[in-house]
Amino acid sequence: MVQQEKMTNQHTIAYIDCFSGISGDMFLGALLDAGLPEEELRSQLSLLELEGYTLTVGKKTCGAIAATTLTVKTAEHHPHRSWGNIRQIITASRLAEPIKTTALAIFSLLTEAEAKVHGRPVDAVHFHEVGGIDSIVDIVGAAIGLAALNITHLHCAPLPMPRGWVQCAHGLLPLPAPAVCELLQGAPTYGVELNQELVTPTGAAIVKALATDYGPMPAMTMTAVGYGAGSQELANGQPNLLRLVLGTALPVVEAQEVEVIETHLDDWSPETFPYLSERLFTLNALDVALIPIQMKKGRPGFLLRVICDRAVALAAKECILSETTAIGLRFRTEQRWTLPRETGTVSTRWGEIKVKKVTTPTGEVLTPEYEDCKRVAIAHHVPIKEVYAEVGCAKRETFKGET
């Protein structure tokens, strides 16, 4: 089982590495493999008061990797439940409210996707495959697993999209299944040369409802890895597995995923740069830089680079286009890693001076704040480098953090 973190300022995050796609049973199997106790899952599922099924958890070696399998067997041959039926089963259960909310959110997305694909009102949607007990177990089990492992943030890799056809209650459907295409709008995907279903509607709904971000694995201290095995063998021989990586991350005030905005300027007067910089920082830009460059035809120019939280990127772009002669911008998303730091003061012969205390991998470092050092140098008629040296020699025990 995943060890609980002793530090209260840490939270558990998880990364869905879906190199062979994702289905409901693969995700639940990966949760079990990563530390969800089987007895906890069974105990919680019993609160649904569903009858007529058996849940089997096993092990399977797939591509030399041991993984957990999950099989739900039921006497149902043609499950046919409406959204209202499923909502009633979950709502009337004795499950905790957060688990109910998560499960209902996943089914709600499935309902909306099916309604749009088949051209029906949401209330008229009747589930076939995903209305079966096995799908209910997979989806509610996913909600149970996230709660039991205290996973607060779920990140997901781009999803593989195959070709071909899949046989279902509606007949032959093209892959990716129409409901999958509907659910994954806005999520990063890529095509693969396989004529087998990789992402099921249930798997797509889980990702869409729960993933907070898509892309590469986020920075974390890994604490557990789980593999959930799919039920089919893939034609190209690759392991049909879903990998779930669990870890801890320290919450930070600053954004660790930022947008970098750039433009080249060769017909702009840099004398207005201080004003532009001030405006951008007012908009909560994290950094602003102006770099001299030589442009086409030998003309001198500047590279303007702004780093900001993605939430304020649009305002920053509008500011640049309004305050400079730029007629276009380049921008990209990048990851960054910032060291923990705290502002405060240290005691010197001139009194308290503002500093930053930065925690590096080799220890704590005190960094003087320029504006406060400048104030002291002017007030006491001493060189500013002497003030810097005094701060550098200050004892760390005199540091007082801002309240």
C-alpha cells in the first residue's frame, strides 16, 4: 500500500501513462497494483448493493511485466440501463459523497457524449455496454481508488488513436469509437497503425472527468507504480498495459508550467521598455527580458521575452501588441523548477535589511534585496557593495520571516 506522507504540505499526484490506451478495467487494475487494497475495494463496492456479479482480481505477465487483471462476471447478457437508472443506483448507495460525486461526473460525461453521437436528448439515453454491472464497477471503483489513495491531481499522457472497427450493440462502429472522439475533444491524441480498440468510452470518460492536465510526466517524487492489464493481445506485440505512477509534490505559490512569449523588434524605441516592463509585471508576469540581436539586413533589434503563468498569458500578449510595434508573437508552454524561498530580514550594524532565504540542494542561502540595500547605502553614505558584504556575513539565525 502507498505510504501516507508525514508532511502535511505534500499531496499525492498520479500520472496515467497510457501507451497502450486505457479502459475502465485497466485503470482499476492499475490502482490495485499501485496500492489500493483489494479488501477496501470490495468493501466499498458492497455499498452499491449490486447483486449478480463476481469480481476476480489476478496477476498476468504481459511483455515481461507483471500486472494486475480485473474481471467482472455477471449473468447479464444485454445490459440496458438508462442514465436515470444508473444515477439512482449510485445516489441511493451508502458510498461517501465525494465518491458518488466523482462516479456521477464520469457517467454524466458518458451520457452527454452518447446523446450527441446518437442525436438524442440526455434523458433519453440508454446505455448498452457501459450500462452493464462491469462498467458500473469499473467507474465506481475508479472513484473509490482515487479516494482511498488520496490522489488529488491526476495527469495524463497523450492518448493513442487506432483505426479499424469495433463490434458493439449498435453494430459496427469506426475506431476510435464515436463516443471516444466526442469525449476526448480538447485532449492531446496521436494516431497509431493498429486495427484494435485501445481507448474505450469508459476509459475516455475517466480521463476526461479526472485528468487535470495532459502531457509529459510532472515533477514528482515517485512513491508507487502500478500496471493494469487489458483483456486483449495487441497485434503488434506491444504490452497491453496501463501504467499508473504515484508520487508526491510540494505545493508551490509560483506556476511550474509557464508560457514563454517572444517577439523580435527592429522598429521600436527601447526607451519605453521600463514602462512596458512595469505594465507586464502589474499583469503578474514572472519575468521580462530585452535582449539585443542583429536582424535581417544587418539591422539592430531586440528580442523581447516574457515568462508568465498561463492564466495571464492573454493579457500579457495584448499588452505587448499594444505597447510595442510587434505585429506577431511566438509562444510556447514550458516546465520550470523553482527553489523554495522566503522573504524576510537579517540583522546588520545598520539595522534590519530585507533578504530572500533560498533553500538549495546544498543548504540555505541569504540573498540581499537590491532596493533595501540601496536605501541603506544612501542613508548611511556607504558603498552598496559594503552593504551586500554585510548581508553576506549575517548569521542565518538572525533571519526573521515576514508574517
